[in-house]
Amino acid sequence: MHAFEQLRLQLAEKDPEFASFFSAFAFDEVIRESRLDDKTRFLAILAALMGCQGADAFRAAVPEALRHGVTPVELKELVYQGTAYLGLGRTLPFLHAANQALEGEGVPLPLPPQGTTAPETRIEEGNQVQVDIFGEGMRGFQNSGPEESRRVNRWLAGNCFGDYYTRGGLDHGQRELITFCFLAAQGGCEPQLVSHAAGNLRIGNDKRFLIDVVCQCLPYIGYPRSLNALRCVHEAAKERE
């Protein structure tokens, strides 16, 4: 049974023609032309479904993702990190869906803790992650910017990167991958998408890889946002050259 087979069967009952051509495209043609391994493909799809608020498709994808190598810890870390880029208002339904899926698979919750920072170290360690991903120019980012809004830069270092990126379960490459997918699928975040495309490129997720990721997500987020994402990848790659 291929990915999303249960969803295909559900669609086929009342929309057989749509189920046939969508399945042939998304579950066959797109996958055949991809060089992504199964785990990476599912991490990208799950993040993209969160970004575009595809809750029903997310629920259908989670059991298949677990069967194709995504671990319970990786799944939960993906959902947690989505909160930094999508906000709790949009991620809470996905956290509930992930918990339901894990319980359905007999996984005991809560999972083992993955945090690595302390309140007094999270800003410094988060800023170090920013430097590791984006370069030395990010050193001291938490102290930069206009005084009246500097707290946001401090929060980016301490919360977005210090609370999330420093956790176990996913490495920097995987975390930048899912961030790229959150932003691409959300739309309207193209300046940040260019920056995170550049971060991906800098830590080894090369241009060909990112194009594969966008193409794999295209059936779930549509052509306009996929074309925007491709443009951002090309822009980041050109700047890097």
C-alpha cells in the first residue's frame, strides 16, 4: 500500500475520476521523479501540510510517515517547531493529530524529553545555531535592531532557535528543511523563504535537493506557492554564487 492509500480509497468512493488522476500524479509521477529518500519526503510533506493547513491530509499522512522511517520523536519535533513559524493557533490541531496517531500506534506519551538548553543559556546557544546556519554575520543578532523592537530579535535567538533548534530528534539540516517547507506552504513569507533557502544551501541542502523538495510538496500546496518557492531557491543560489 503506497503513501496515502487510505486517502485515495476514501476519495475513490465518491470522486473516482479525481482520485484516479490525482493519485497517478502525486503518488506515482511525482515520486518517480524524486531523488528524496522516504523519510525526507515525508518530513517535507508533513511540514508543507502544516504550512498550508491541510489537517485532513496530515492525519492521513502520519501513519504512512511512521511506516516509512519517521520516528515518533521526529514527528513531534516537526510539529513543535512549526509553532515558531506558523503560530500555535495553526499548529495545535496538528499536535492533537500527531498525538492521536501515535497513541493509535501504541506509542506511550509523553515522549522522552529532547531539550538541551537552560533558561540562562538559551539565547546564547540559540544565537550560536543562527551563526552555524547563516554565518558569522549573525553573531550577537539578539542585541541588534532598533531598541523599541529589539526584543523580537532576542526572541528569535532565544525562542525560535534556542528553544526549538537546539532540541534533539532532528539535526540542523532537517530543521532547516522543514522550516523551508513551513514557509513555502504558508505563502506570503518570501523574504524569509529566501533567507532559509540560503541557510539550507549553506549547511548542505543543495539547490538540487531544495528543488526536489518543492516538487514533492507541489501536489499538496499547489502551483503558485511552489513556483514562488522555486524562485526563492534560485534567488538564494544566485546570491550564494
